[in-house]
Amino acid sequence: MRRLKQFTQWMKGQLHLYIIGMLLLFFLQYFRTLTPLFVQHIVDTVFANKPSALPAFIANLLIADTVQRQLLLVAVFSVAFALFRLTFVFVQRVIFAVFTERTAYNMRNTLYDRLQNLSFTYHSQADTGDLIQRTTTDVDTYRRFIGEQLVDVLRLLFLMVFAVYQMMLMNPRMTAISLAMSPIILVSALVYFAYVKKIFRRVEEAEGEMTTAVQENVTGNRVVKAFANERFEMEKFDKTSTKFREESMRLTKLMAFFWGGTDLLIFAQYALTASFGIYFAVMGTLDTGQFIAFLSLLGLIVWPLRQLGRIVGDFGKTTVALDRIDEIMAQESEHENDTTNTPDIQGHIRFENVTFQFVDDTKPLLKNVSFEVHPGETLAVIGKTGSGKSTLMNLMVRLLDNQEGRILFDGCDIKSINKKHLRKNVGIVLQEPFLYSKSVYENIGIIKRDVPKERIVDVANIARVHDDIEDFEAGYDTLVGERGVTLSGGQKQRLAIARMLLDTKPVLIFDDSLSAVDTETDIQIRRALYKHWQNTTVFIITHRITTAMEADKIIVLDQGEIIAQGTHETLLAEGGLYAELYHQQTKIAQEFEAHKGGDEDATI
Amino acid sequence: MSDPKILTKRELNEKLKAQIDPTDPSQSPKRGGRMRGSPAVGPKPKNIRQTVFRLLSYMGVFKFALLFVALALIASTLMFLLVPFLFSFALDNHFLQFDFEGVYRIALIILFLALFNSMVRFFSRFVMARISQKVVKKLRSDAFDKLMKAPVSYYDEKGSGDIVSRISNDVELISNSLGQTVLEGINSSIVIVGAFFFMFYLNWMLALVVVAFLPIMVLFTVKISKKTRKGFKEQQIHLASLNGIIEENVSGLKTVKLYNQEEPFIEEFRDENDKLKRAGFMAQFFSGLIWPFIHFMNNLIFLTVIGVGAFLHLYLGAAFVTIGHIAGVSQYSRQFIMPISNLAQLFNALMQGIAGAERVFEIIDAESEYDADGEVSIDTLQGEIEFDDVTFGYDEDVLVLQDITFRAKKGELIAIVGPTGGGKTTTIKLLNRFYDVLSGSIKLDGIDVREMKKDELRKKIGVVLQDTHLFKGSVFDNIHYGDFDATKEEVLRASKLAGAHDFIVKLPKGYDTEIHEGGQNFSQGERQLISIARTILSDPDLLILDEATSNVDTRTEAKIQESMNLLMEGRTSIVIAHRLQTIQKADKILVIHKGRLIETGTHASLLEQKGFYHSLYQAQFE
């Protein structure tokens, strides 16, 4: 019952189409089994004056006084009949095509909507490739199932049922003989297809290994050459390709045996039917036309049996796909039950004993964090990797929700503020900004899609990325992102800052977002930014002391807890982690290179 | 399209499904499926004749087996074609005369023929599959071997995606073509020719009736096939771009959420999804059309033959048209229609296979960098380096390095500094002959590197890069890569020297921990330590190092530096330097800017010059 609901839920609004299609399919199969009966009619009824196997409503139409006229009638009628069938097959195809494509379309839309609106927590734990597969491959599996496999199965079943029905009407004993081999063929098909799936998987795995070997050697060819290990790689590849060949051969053998073997069974069935048919004909219990019709109807049953086995073997895939899709649908959208409260945000932020922990984690990422920032102030958060800096930021835009304590924006708990509104008011520049496969223009203007180009050049200038962009072949029209030009970390970060500059927000967070920019440019950009965002509350999350030291207030985070807060001077005087980091980094700074944003891809 | 592996898997699946039985009429509705499986193919084959001959030469070893297959197939198909003829004969001569003994005899013959036919098919399919797999494996090995020998510039030129796709997808295309297209092609042609022959032999008047339908048949099937292919191609394209959109937005979801961009991106998705729906409909529609049409034509012809036959039988008499003729011709008319529509598709598959073969042959024909190899064998290198007026450009018109001249004595540390993109990396690529100089010369121990055997030279030069490439396999295997003759103890020793041992033993499976493709399950620092261990194991006489610049935490950074120092001891080393310590220690600093060596000297002497190095130093370190 659950399966049925799971299966039909995506067809909502179209189910009537599917049912109509199925009904058409049903009748069409009936008509298809009539075709051999026309031959029977000619041979037996027209020539020998014996009863026709055609249903009365058709046979009655074919009555005429002379044999010639009867033949003419049969000929004309059967052509008309074939045309009639073609038309309906056509209609039925259109109905199924419309139905399946619409269903898949709705499904993909629904899933994508859901994906976009799922919480960040969900996404941070999900695997991207897997999610993509669910929205495309799994949907396609279902689409094929309802559009092709299920239709095929039902078509074959209907066809067989009617074929047997027509046989029974003519001669029950002959029918039993004609079906003698069918169970064996069907069972062997079912067994074979269940088994061959395993072999398929092994072939796939072997192929995957081989492709990986090629891929690796192509991307790592410089290493292979540097160690002069070409010979070794050739042998390694030979092993994988031999394995692939062996697995494929095993599959081929299996297939050959199955198809060859069942071919024999089918021929045996034909032989059986033919011998008995002739015998009955001699005995006078079977008419010649009936005999011919039996042979034709037999073909409608025995050949498709094997296919049935294959399709049934594929059923499992569809339920797995549907289960995977349902897993996504079962997740709650983060906007579904969100408040509609949209208060004006000034930028006064207060953390009160905030604690956060992932459900399946043993240790909290943030513990009892309390601090306060006033509008227009700059707060620096410093700490090592894993100290909880980024979690702090994620909590402020409610990508994550804290379990204990409160985060207050102008005295209002952010959990009572609409998420979209909150995010509109809090700007974030990420450490590894994401660029879309669009032009530089579009990437900068992603928040405000209709901003004039001059404005974009403006902000690119402030973010010190204009010159870089001008160096690209197509300037601002250059395609970036996964399918375009690859930018260096520093260029990406500056581009992301430019994005932010298109808007003024009461709260801004820089999540280590100048880490790949050299110190000097870092300072230049920050100076420009402070001017641009005078009344904005700015959070600077960093591990670079030089970036933190100018802030109005500095928080030192270690393992999720605030271990010190104050200004650069007070913290330095206090000693502790801050002072330690300071000394460590100034020492490094003396000897460390400054052009961290170095763009040369040092690949030999 | 974004994930080549998923695609090949699906293609394989489709292919194997289609391979199940090309001649089985019950499979007919699956044709559409096979067309969907065929990958989007690039340009059409350029030189069909040459490629076909070359493929044939690959099959030459199996010529007797092939001949056997072809003959057996022809024989069995012809025999199978005899069945309706026998049927017709039985009907006229025995059945209607109530000579049932004769009927049984013929039934027995038919049974025997069917049996023989299916045996032959079974064997020929089997033998053909074996041959095609052997040929394909040979092709694949040849291509891969050549790939290993191809110069680095070949990889630059072609791009890794293209190369991988040639060796995996294109080779599969060939295997498809060989394995089934050929068999099916032979089969279909014989059926067509044979059916025609027997039809005319039985009764030319009835045969003409069948022939009259032919033009419409061919015209329609070809038209519909074309539309179907176009539909599936479009479907593929839209599916790929839809995948792209999802991939991009799922991986960039944080940004989407932070910028409240859910709605616009959902709109974008809807647009593309809509296109996919339309394309999908067209593809389904046309692919669904072809079989009902063929069935219809089949029935129409069948009935027409019977109708016309009956009339002729009645009006002209049994001398002109017998009942057996009607039965025979009507059965033949059913047999040759499917092969005709098959042939059009087979032709396409064949062309795809040939185009694939052409692309694979392109790899096999690539130049091997060992063809023009040096003669001089190298046992050990002292480590004296001489660059004399070295000029180089990846493209002859754009020079990357010009007139670089310097010397390094045995055991010296040479630091290369300069702004990014100035040619530092290129300089070291010339040393182990990934590329050869355009003019000038590079000598090691007084011998021009171009006169040395490449693989021996490279074995003696150790290279450690910022971003290292590790192979799929265990950590141990990856270190062992430096020298396959090394014992387990030697591997462990190298690992300890590199400072990698400590973190490796802390891994859940220690040295047996699997490294995923590209080493993504290790941090950049860890990868670098493993690669240093690998280089230590290879015990090079000369070292090339590229110091880390970013993304490594301070402690690992210090560790890497320590192991690099250890590695450099007693070896001539060329370092692309980013650290003050290295520069200060260097015996010689080369300042390379815009492809030219503009200053040379020690740290102190260069600072004194107050030239480019001085300003570079100030900008970077002060």
C-alpha cells in the first residue's frame, strides 16, 4: 500500500492520462491478437465454410454471397483494421509521452525546489554527487519505469492474456500444448536476469577501475615521467584492462548461453505445436486455418517471455530510486514554518551563552559564547582552524541554529526573525567564495541582477580586482566558475568582496575572506571598505593577527570557547594564546613570502 | 556530462542491453533505448577507407575465425530463409494432398534447420564477441602505451578529458561496432537479398506486390530514425545542462542561501527543465512511432499479399498462384522489412565506430618522446649544471625564456626567485627534458641533456612540487613508487627521513591506508610529505624543489621545510624559493623576470646591488 502511494504520488494531476493510456493499450492488444484470425477466417470460413474464430461483431461484417466478394471484404476490412490500430497506437504513444515527460518535469522541479530550500545542516552532511544523482538519474529511472518498462510489461501481459484467450476459444487442448514450454522459458529468464545483474555490476566495476587508471595516468603523467615509471604503468593498465576483458567475456558467455538456450526452447515449442497441430488436423479436430492461427498466436506469447524476465528484473531499481527520492522529500524546508517577523536591523548584536553542537557530534563546536558589538563597531574573531570561528558566523545567518543561549539582534532573538530577512541584512564574504558559471559581470551582480555595468566596474575597482579582470581575454564578459576561467583564490575573494559592495548592509562578516590576498592589498582593501561601511557592524574572522589588530574589539576563540577578549594592546599585555600567535606570526612574517595570492600554477 | 564515469557506466549498460540479441524480433521495442545509449559523437569520420583497413589489420590475426563466422552466418541465415519456402512447398505438395507423411518429413527438416541455425548463431556471436574484445584490448593497450611515451606537450595540447574519453568511450564505440554491427549487418543484408530471391523464385507476381511497398517503407523509417536521433541528442544536451545547473547550485548552496538567491535559480532551473521536457517528448514520440509503423506496414503487406494472392489464385488459377505461394511470399514479406530498417541504424553505428577508431588511432600515431632519444647512458650524475643561452617557448612565437646562462657546481643550492609568471617553473621543466630548449644548451656533467637517455636522466633527477600527484593505492605503494626495487625497510626509512612516518602510523590503517583518486583524502601538507618520502626513496643525484606557498598550516610547513633541507644535503639542488631561509642559504640566487635572467649572486651581494632583487625583497619580506 505504501509502495502504491509512493508510486502514484508523482502522477497527481496526470493520473487520468495514464489510465486512459493503459486502457488504450489494453484494447490495442486485444485487436492485435485478432490479426492472425483474419487468416483463419479466410482459410476456414471463406474457403471451407467452417466457423470463423473472429468475434461475431467482425465476422458478421464479412458475410457476402460469393467467395470473391467475401475475400474483397476481408481484404478491405483488414487494411482498414490495420489503419485503425496504427491510429490508436499513435494516440496511445502521444498520451504516454506527454504523461511521462510531464511527470518527470514536475518531479525534477519539486525536487530542485526542495533541495534549494533544505537547511544548510542537511546540505553540509549530504554528498553533492549523490544529491545530483537523485534529482536526475533517479528521476530518470522512475520516468523510464512508468514510461517504458511498466508499459512494456503490461503490454506483453495483455497481449499474452488475449493470445491465450483466442487460442482457448478455438481449441483448449491445443492451447495447453502450445503453452507447454512457456513456464520453463519464463522461469529461466527470471533466474537469468536476476543473476546477470551481478555480473553486470562486476563488469561496471572493472571498467571503472580501468577508466580510473587512465584518468590517473593522464593527470599525473608528469609524475610518471619524472620517475620514469612508464613501463610499470603500462603493466598496471594491462592488468586492469585484462580484468575488464575477462569480466565482459564472462558476461558475453552467459548471454550467449541464455539466448541460445531459450532459442532452442522456443523452437522446441514450435515443433511441438506444429506436430500436434498436424496430427489434430489429420484427425479432423483442428481446421487448417486454426492451425495457422495457432502458430501465429504462439509467436505472440513465446518471444516476449524472455523480455518479461528482463523487465521484471529491473523493478527493484525503481523502488530503490523512489526510496532515495522520498528521503529528500521527507526533509523539511527551512522556510516552511519560518516566522514572518521582519524587524529593522541596526547592527547591535549580542551573544548570550550560545552553545552549538551537531546532533551526531560528541563535542560542542561553540560553548557558552557571550559578547556584544555595537552598531558601526568592528569585531575581530581570531583562533586556530577548528576553533569554531565559522560556526559563529553560520549561527548569525541561521544556516545553523544554536541549541542553548540566545543571539540578539537589536534586542530581538534571531530565531524570531524571518530567515530570508536576516540574510538580506547580514552580508557575508566567504573564504572560498563560490563563482557561478556565468560572466564576471553576472557573478558580481548576482545579488542585484539589474545593476548597471558602471556600478560593477566601480565596485571591482574598490575591491582591487578590476585590473585582474581587464587582463582576462574577454574582460568582464569572461566566463568564470567550473566551466570557465579558473581564478586564483585571491581573485575569487576580491570578486566576492566586490559583490558585497553593491549593497549596504547593517552587518557584514568577513569569513577569513582576505586570506589569499597579500598583506598589502589586504590593508588597502580594508581601508577602502571601512570608508564604504562606516555605519556597518563588521565581523572579521581571521587567523592573521595583522588583520585582527585594528579592530575595536578582538575575541580569541579556542576549541569553541572564548578564552580572551579585548583590544590588541590589552590582549598582548595579557599574554596567552593571542600573544603567542602574535609572536609566531610576526616571526613567520619576517621570513614568509608575501605573495600568497601567487597565480603561477607550479605544475611540472 | 559532467561526470565521465557515470556516463560510461550508463553507456555500457545500454550497450550491453542492446547487445543481448540483435536478431531477436521480440526485442524490437528496445531499439529506441539503444539509440539513447549511443553517446553524442563529434565529427564524422574523415578517412573511412584507411581507418577500416587499419581496423582490419588489427583483426588480421583472427582472419580464419572471422572467415568461419562469416561463412557460418551466411549459411545459417540462408538455411533459415529456406523455412518459408519449405513451408510453402509442404502446403502445396503434401498438406493439400493430404500426404501427411510428407508434411512430417518437412516439419522435421524445418526443425533441424532451426536447430542448426540457432547453434550457428550462438557460436558466431560467441566467437565474434571474443575477437572484438581481444582486438579492442589490443587497441586500448597500444593507445595507452603510446600515451605513456608521448611527450608532456602532447598532454598540454589535448587536455586530459579528451584523452581519457578516447581511451574509454571511443574504444567502447569500436567494440560495439565490431561486436554487433558487423554481425547484424551481415545478417540483415543476407536476409534482405535472400528473402527477395526466394520471393521471386516462388512467385514473381506476388513478389512485385511486396516490392511496390518498399519505397514508402524505406522513406518513412529513414525519416523517423533521423528525427528520433535528433530528439535523443537534444535530450542528452538538455539533461547535461540541467545536471550542470544542479551541480553548480548544490555545491554553491551556501552562497545561494546567503544571498537569498533561491527563487531566481529555481526559475533558471525551470526554464532548462522545460526544454528538457519538450526534447524528451519529441524523442519519445518519434522513437515510439517507428515500431507501430513497421508493424502496420508489415500487416498491410502481409494482408495485401494474401488478398492479391487469393484473387490471382481464383481468377488465374492454381497454375499461376498456389496457396503455398501465398503462404510463402507473405512470410518472406515479413522477414525482410525489419532488416531494412535495421540497416539504416547499423550504418550509423558503424560510422560512429569508425569515427571512434579514428580518434583512437590518432593517439596511437602520436609521436613518442623516446623515438628521438639520446644515446648516452647515465649511471650517476655528479650534479654539475650548465645553462648556456637557453631560449624556450611553448609556442615558438612566444618566448618564455631567453638567453638564460648560469652554472651550478656539485652540491650547490641554487635559488630561483622572481615574480610569478616570469619563467621560474619553465626553467626547471627543461632540466628533466619535459620540454627541449629551442636554442642554446643545458649540460649535466658536461653532457648535453638531449644526448642522454630520457628515462635514465629523469630517474636521477628528483622533483618535489607544491601540488603533488598521488596515485590510487595504499600510502606504502605511493612511496614505493620512487623505486620499485626498494625493500619494505627502505620504504619505511625514507618515510621516516621525510617526516611522514609520524602521521602515517596514526592513520587508521597505517601504511595500508588507501589514497583516493588524486589524494583528496589527504591534506596538501600530508600529500607533500608523502611525495618527499617518495623522492627520498628514489635517491636522486639532483633535486628540483618548489617551495610551498600557501594552504599549509605553520607546523606542517616547518616539517616540510625540515625534510626538504634533509633531502638537499649533498645534492645539487634547484629551488624555486619563497622562504627567506632558503634564499639566505643559497649559494647562488637567480632572479628571473619576464623570461630573462636579470640578476645573479648571493643574497648579500644582490642586496648590495640595490637592483630588482632588492626591491623584490623589500616588497616581499619587509
